[in-house]
Amino acid sequence: MTQYLFYPGCAMESSARAYAASLASVAKTLDLDLAEVKDWNCCGATEYLGINLIPAYALIGRNLALAAQQAKQQNGAGAHTLVASCSACYLNLAKADHYMAERPVLGDRVNEALAAGGLGYKPGTLKIRHLLDVLINDIGLDKVREKVTRPLHGLRVAPYLGCMVPRPDYDKRWSDYEQPDELDRLLRALGAEVIDFPLKSECCGGHMPQISPNTAFELIRRLLQGADQYKADLIVTVCPMCQMNLDAYQDETNRHFHTHYRLPTVFFTQVMGLAFGADPEALGFGSEIVDARPALGRIQTTPVASGPVGARPRAKAEGLPMPGRRPEERER
Amino acid sequence: MTTQPQGPSQSEEKIGVYVCHCGSNIAGTVDVAEVREWAGQRLAGRGVTVARDYKFMCSSLGQELIEKDIKEQGLSRVVVAACSPHLHEGTFRTACGRAGLNPYLCELVSIREQVSWVHTDKHAATDKAKAVVSGGVERVRHHVPLVPLRVAIHPDTLVVGGGIAGIQAALELADAGKKVYLVERDPSIGGHMAQFDKTFPTLDCAACILTPRMVSAGNHPNITLLTWSEVTEVHGYVGNFTVKIRQRARHVKTELCTGCGICQEKCPKKVIDDVYEAGLGYRKAVYTPFPQAVPKYPVIDVENCTYFRKGTCRACEKLCPTGAIDFAQKDEVLTVQVGNIILATGYDLFDPQRVTQYGYGRLANVFTSLEFERLTNAAGPTNGAIVLRDGKTVPKSVGIIHCVGSRDRNFNNYCSAICCMQSLKFAHLVKERTGATVYNFYIDIRTTAKAYDEFYQRVLEEGTLFVRGRVAEVTDAARLPGEEGKLILQVEDTLAGKQRRIPVDKVVLSAGLQPRADAKATAQVFGLSCSADGWFIEKHPKLDPVATMTEGVFIAGCVSGPKDIPASVAQGSAAAARVLSTIDKGEITLEPVRASINATQCSGCRICNTLCPFGAISFLEADRVSEVNPALCQGCGTCVAACPAGAISGTGFSNDQVLSQIEGLLMLNVAYA
């Protein structure tokens, strides 16, 4: 079995404990072996790179160096892959790896800093991947389908990827920059009804709630309105920061705009665990601020009628045919 | 160290050197008098007996100078230092020929493109011109008299592609009394033009002007129409091509079919028509793509026909009044002999699903330009009603996005030429038929041909709104009041200098043109080359736009780049004219610049066989050596460079010629310093 190095990031131990708990459960079901990087530190999140470049990269670089060291010791087949569950962590790690190679001066300066702690990192040593990418492309949807014991029939979910996963996509791992469909496919494999969420790769505001709340509220409002427009029961996200902004700031956003959205936001691993038959409490359901449990009541035992699988989508029986999907999408 | 010039003994040749001023083009940067004087004195030992300079060597007077010297002074070689051989090599060779000297004993060296136009330092440029002249003198000493090749021309012509360009070319040739094979892949000729409703800028009905030409092509006694067919192999060379054409089984006996249409009417299998109806309408499994199809005979689409899939049905066979349905028909391969080939295989529409931010394929009311053409067409799926994807709602506002997939670093860099006018046409039609508010989102408006800008003015006056800026996104995610249920175009209005969100009911993407998906394979069959974009390359983009580097193969229409209908038709006629001139001559003269293989040096390794881009080299099994077919060889030199044994030599580019030219170039600082 392939072992992956795993960088959890700070949020997994605090605001995103539900993510950590549900990931542990899902990983067990799917035989996903994640070895946590020992003695990891904060990735600097979104702010630090905007303040001081070299220390910021050194902060990230330390994690890369530790992970590479650990990979060397374990020397497993997949041990050179470093998996991050948080989108900001994933992007920061990928960015540091990319720019240390592209800008040798930066690479040298970072390594100088790391040398003070007896560490060093050669860019390109690790493949940095997001958890969702590993689940889709390594574990595969067939295995996911196999493990589903309680399909999420009737649950309308908005797949929300956030802005940091599909862009800038250094290794060309995602299907598209604007409308990536990986999360859609995963959720569909769980039996959920997936809405065509147009804002799936838009920004949630990041750390704007602390810096410029009005900007953040507007960005959050757009996402809530978008999901509401399609009558989603639940927003499913892959990023602790997105979850936090949509969930924790939803009340404030409602107050700010005099709106009344109530859209629970959970992690994709939570709904995976649910479909795999795990106990909702153990998956962290109930720890969110906008309670997701009422939405779970919509899950039905029988599939909701929809068009035949693989058929060409039609607008309406008497309307004009919709264009065929791209060949590569049709294959999936 | 002094390098003495190598080569034939010094007294053998009498060489004339002529330095051209080209007005001030050369004389402005190069001291031509000094070059002339230097050549006359310092190159005298290399055989130069006369050196002259003249304001315009290419003028009649300039040419007469050369002719006079050849006759009076008995020159045996001529070097002209002027412009690029691309321009005037022929001129000076002909002048030599008139004076009785073999034309191939003349060498044109470029001191304009390679010297005066690319330098500013007059002293250095003059020195370089001397070196170039010296190289020419050394080279010309090794020239040998050559005779042009003559090849007989088969009078028949193959036209590939039955769009408007191909039809035009075929009709021109047929009307001139020449036999033409017109090959078309689809069941009917007509091409993209048959899909349109109106043509810009005159707004006349596309079918009304196209179908008479289709009918003429279909009925013409000199045209053999081969639809539902593809060219699979081309062998031979200019004047004598052998072409294999695969005629797919129609499963309809054309000798019995009357084109009554009962089979199409009764066929129970409905299929989305991705070709003619651009995916917006349906056809049957047995079909002619449109009522005016030429020929009138339908084809059975084997992939969708119930009989071919399940072995049942046979409705068409049972109901055909003449018993023309034949399920047992097989593909046939035809072999024809032709002298020339015209390729008019057209274009594909850019697939706008690649621009994911415009939502085509995801958002129902985003349409492509070709879909929109079908919507506006009275014979189209909505009988010409401009409606939304639901098939009935008339839009109150329409956004038309220009340059989708064109002028875009992510997709195609080039301008697709037709989209501006097409978008203006759409705007006009929407206004006229629905009264809806129309927005055009453009980068630049390019209305360059006759009466095009007048049409733009007319559309402006009709009240169409123009927003200058590339649309960032088409989304259905409402953000502001009034956006619900609409498609919102997010765009930077670069004239107003601000971001705008414009909600509309319907979006039309003016998708660009791109080469056929199989253009590279087609190029290989016909021995042509494609540009990086995939368009076929003309022999000269300005002066020889319908010929190709392969003699006897011509191109017309969008196959060489985006074009509108008038330009495609003009190219069809032009290609036909080129073919006619060769047919009427009966034979064609070919440049004798050819590769030849020295059989005694050839090891039979066959490296050259696969490298030759023109398929001119074959392997003689009996002698275990390779041989060049001089009629096919274009003198490109690839094999000469590749031959590990040095057994191949290019006429006009022999090792002696090239090496002595280099030596001559380098002598300036050594022998003449």
C-alpha cells in the first residue's frame, strides 16, 4: 500500500477539527495511509507571503525540508508525495517548491536560512498534491463507489473548491482552471445530487474578514446567493478557510446585507464518511455553526429520478438539443 | 597564412560582375562604385574580366548591359549583386539566355536583403558586399549548363472539398472544357456556406446564391462528382498523379433512387445532426443533409441505423418505391489519373467549450456562431425563429462575443477574419426579427473589405450597442438585483475604463476558424506542409497564394487560413486559372535544381527514402541503391545533407559550389586584405 506524507496544517487542529476527524475515518475506509510530517510548523497562510518573502518561504521551506528528510528515511514507493488537506497549505507548499526552482537566488536564500537549523531542501524532491487530487486520481472513484453503503440520494450539494486549488496548478493536475469537475464527480459518486455551482472556484474572502470585513462579506454573500439560487442543501468544501468564512461569518453577512441565508458548509470528507456509513457525530457533524444536521434529513433511501446516465443532456424534451460535452469529459 | 583561391585554372572563365544600386536601396548603405572597382581589380585573377555598376540592373537597360557584354566580350559566367534571388533570379537568367549563355551560368547574390537593408555602417556594409560578390564569383566558376525539365500534363484535375471554393474551382475548369473529379467527404456538396441563412454585407440568401452553383456542379458533363468519398492515397508527381479515392457505401443505389425522400420520412431513427445542423437539429439515420442537397441521393448512417445495429427495421427498404435501398453495398476504391490537384478542404469551427469561462455546453443559452446560423436559417430547426434553448422563448437581450478562440494567447493567435462581419450580421438579424437589445463585445472592429464598413455603420445606426473589451466571464450566478435568471457578462469596458456586468437572455459566441482536425493527415497525403497553426502554406503569401511548394498541388479557400466567401471564391477561380495554364501548355517546365544519387557511392542505407518530404526517393531492390525521381524532387536538399556517404548531390548546390562560395566569402580578410 502506498504511503503518503501528510501535512495537516494548523486549522486541522483547531477550526477544522471536523475535517481531521472525518479524514481519519475516510482514510481508514479507503486504506489511505497518511504519515504525518513530524514537527511541522505553520505554512504562513495567506498573509505572510505578502509581508516578507524570504522568511515566509523559509517558513514553508522548513516543512518541505522535514518532509523530504522523512521521505528519505521511510523510502516507500509513494513517500515522495506530500499531501495537504488545506488549500492554503497546499498552495503555499506548491508555490515554495515551484519558486525555489524557478528563482535560484530565492532557493539559495531559503536554504541558507534552513541551514541554520541543519536543514535543506532541493526543489522538485517532493510532489505536492491536494488531498482531493489523491482521492480522485490515486484511490479512484471506483473504489469510492465500492465503499458507499449509504448513498446520499436527494441531498443537493454545492461543490465548492475555492480559488487556491485549481490555480495556478503548477503540475497540470486539475481538469480546468475555471470550472474543475473533480469535486462534482466525487460527490456524484457518493450518490448526491450535485448542482452546477458556477462559483465553485471563486474566492471566499480568505483572511479578509480580519482585514476588510465589508469586502469579505460581499464575497461570502455572492457564494451564498449562488448556492441558494440552485437550492443547495449543503455547501461542500475542501478548504478549512472556505469552511470557516462561509460558516462562521454567515450570520454576520446576513446581518450586514439583511439577508436570511442558512446554508450549512461542511468538508467533503464529512459527506464521504456519511456515505460510507460512519456515525455523523464522529465525523464532526454538529460542530459547524450553521447546523448541517437538518439538511441531512433530506437524504432519501431511494435514488431520485434523473435522466439516463451518459445520455446527452437536453434542455427540455421539446427544446433544442444541448451541445455534446467535450470528449474527455464524456469518458469520465 | 595566405589562402590561394582553389578551383579551375585562372584563364578558363570570363566572368562579368554587375553591382546594382537599386535606387538608394543598396547604394544608400553600400558604396557600389567601390565594390565594382574592387571586383574589377582584385578579382581579375579569379576570372573577372568586366565589372559594372548600374542604377537598376533589373531594368531593360540594365539587362541589355549584360547581354551586350556576353556578346561582345564573350563572357562565360555572370554574377549579379542585387536583391534576393527570389525576386530577380529569373530576370537575369533570362537575359543571359537571350544573349546565348546558358541561363544557369548566372549567379545572383543578394547585397540588399542580406547587406544594405540589415546594416547601417556604410564601410562595414561595403566590405560585406565585396565578400558576397567574391563568394558569388567563386561559386559561379563551378556552375554547369543545365536544361529545365519538361513534364507532360494529364488534362484531368482533382478538386478535393465541395465547399464554395472547391465548387468554384471545379466549375471554372469544367466550363473551360476540362474534366474534373470533385471529391467531397459529406453526403452533399455545399460546405459551410450551405448552413448559413444570410451572407454579409449584402444580406442575400446564402442558399439562393449557392444552390444554382451546386446544381451546375452536379449536372456538369465535365464534372465527376464523388460525394461521401475521401482521397486515401496520392502517388506520382505534377502532371501525372495517381489518386486513390475511397467511396463509402451509400447503401442506396443511385441508378434507381429518384430522391423522393420517402425513406427519410419513414425512417424511425432520429439522430442529432452534428454536422449540418451544428448539433441543434435532427436528421434521420437515412438522410440527405438538406433539401437542396447535391446529389439528391441519401446515405444510410451505418452507426445509427437500426438495421445495422440490431438487424431489424428495414423500413426504408420496404417502403422505397424503386427498391433502391441496398444494405449489402460495400465501400469502393477508385483509382484516377490527374495532372493537377486543388485542395479546398475548408475549416473547422473553434470548439468554444475550451473557453470554460464562457460556459458553452454548461449554460443552455450560450450558442456558437454556427448554431446561431442554423437558428436564423428559415430551413433550420426553428424555421428561422431566434429563440432560447427551450425552443420557444424570444430573447429580449442578446450578447454577441467576438474573437472567441481567436486573437487569444491561450488558443489561436490569429484573427479569424470573418467574425466581426458575422457578428454584425447577427446583430442586424436579431434586431430585425426580435427587436431585442443587442450588445457586441469586441476587441477591434475589422471591416476591411468592400462595403463592409458601410454595413457596420448601418448596424450602429440600428441601435446595436458596442462594448469594447474582452468578456471575462459568462455566468448565471446572479449577484445584483435584476440579474436573476439571466446570463451575466462580466467585462471591462476599455473605453469607459470600468468593469461592467451586463445581464442578457442569450449569448452568441463568434467562434474563430481553425484548421480541420485532420489537416495534418491531409497534408501528409498530398505532400504539403502546414504552418504551426495547422493552415496549409502557400508558395508565396502575397505573390503566389494558391500554389504550394509541391508542384501541381494548389490550395483554395480557408484551407490556407480564415477567409470570407468572396475571398474563397476568388481563390477557387485563381487555382483553376493556374491549373488551366499548365493544362493548355501541355507540359510543364521544372527548375532543374534536383538531387541526384551517385549509385557507386550509395550504401543503400535508405535514410534518404524516409526523409524526403516529397516522396521522391525510392529504393531499387535489384541494385540495392536509392534513386531520385527528378519530377518529384523539389531540390530542397534534405537528402543531400542527410546522406552519410555523401553520395547525394544537389544540382546547383554541389559541394564544390557551396564550399567554394564559402571560401570566396572568407577570402576578403585573407587573400585580399
